[in-house]
Amino acid sequence: MTSSDALVRVATAHGVTTLTLDSPANRNALSTGLMTELLAGLAAAVADDTVRVVVLDHTGPVFCSGADLKETAAAYASGTVPAGMLGDVLAAVWACPKPVVARVAGPARAGGLGLIAAADLAICAEEATFAFTEVRIGVIPAVISATVLPRLHPRAAAELYLTGDTFDGRRAAQVGLVTTAVPAAELDAAVTRACASLVRGAPGALAGAKELLRRPAVTDLTAEIAALAALSTGYFLSAEGREGVRAFREKRPASWVPVDDGSDPVA
């Protein structure tokens, strides 16, 4: 693979490695290729003693659209789907001994929200939009729940998981999905300030502090992620999951979407 073919760009300066999702043609969807490169870039940053902070960034207007549904549809014959690999990515980000900052300038959907939640700090543009869209294509936000649910307020989680509705950066900050939301023009400065603060911490102390922050969460995150990844795969392989992916790709309502007959849905 040449550098021009890379799906994740890697750049390091001043103790900060930036891993940039660079697949704008499919809205930085979580394809097997992109996730493989992201894991490699993260591992290299962890192994490099000069790297103190990792930033997750993106090219194009979309941070991450979630699972690569084109690749998912093609993989059905094999009985597996790329969503199963997402657990490895979330576990790697969550367990990274170095602080991870997500820079979110544009929309994030489904699995992309799991990636944001896995980061230690997430800074988004107020104009960015978010949605847990899984139920609308016949699946559930299973594997990403390992990182998302420790962040979200319970009532907000129920609303957002069940409705699939879109919300903006301000709401994302209010419910705990992101650390802070700022005007788009101030996003880069806010990320720079956060990184400047983080690199001031001792590497061992930062790693130890991260372990403390994880103690109240799931005691065996790896096992939890494995179970939820299997559950997520099962839903993608279900009849509803297949129909939802087909409907999404065909740009039509899924078969279970009620026909609007003009009546009051709560009457």
C-alpha cells in the first residue's frame, strides 16, 4: 500500500500522534481496512516512547458514519461481518495507556459514536451531529455499548438508543458523549489546548490515572466486548439486519417502517 492509498494517516509532532481517518468517499466508514490501519497506528503510537497523546481526527465533512454497510452486505455469504472487528478497535482505544483525544468536526453515526466514547477526551464542533441509528436498520448498538454506556446518562441512553434520533454537539456534551462542544471555528484551538495540558502529565502517572478511571467500569471489558461483538454480529446477520442494510443501500424505507396514512400515531 502506498501512502496515497492509506485509510488512516499518521503524523507525529510535539509528542502528539494524530491518527486521521482518511476515507471520505465512504464517510470514513469502519471498513476492515480502515480498522486494521487504525489498530496498527495506535499500536505504533503506544510503542513509541516519544508519543504522549493520541488524537483521533478525520478528513472530509464526516467524522465516521459507522459500519461499512457495503462491505457488510458483501460479507453476508461468509457468515461474518466487519462489525465484529470493531470490538478490537474499541478495546485498543479504551485500554490505550496514553490519553486519547477525539476531534470531531462533523457527523458521527452508530459505530463512530463508540469510537468517540472510547476516547478519554472528545471535543466536537457544536454543529456536529450524532445518532445511534442501529435500530433503524434492524440491529442494535451492542458492541459500542461497552464504551458508550459508561459515558451516557441513563435516561438519555434510553431515548437515543430507542429512537435513533439525531442530536447536535451541545446535546452530546450535555448527555456525556463528548467532553465539550465548541463553535467550529474554535475546534482546533480547543484540541490544541487539551493536548498541551495532557502532555504535561508524567507518562506513568497518566497511565495509572487512566487505570483508576476504569476501575468503576466493567471489570472484564475484554470479555464484555467479545460477548457484545458476537451479539452485534448476530443482529447484522438476522433477517431484519439484512433487510435494513438492503434498504439503506437502496435508499428506501425498510419494510417495517409504517406507511404514513395521515392519522395521529398516538390516537
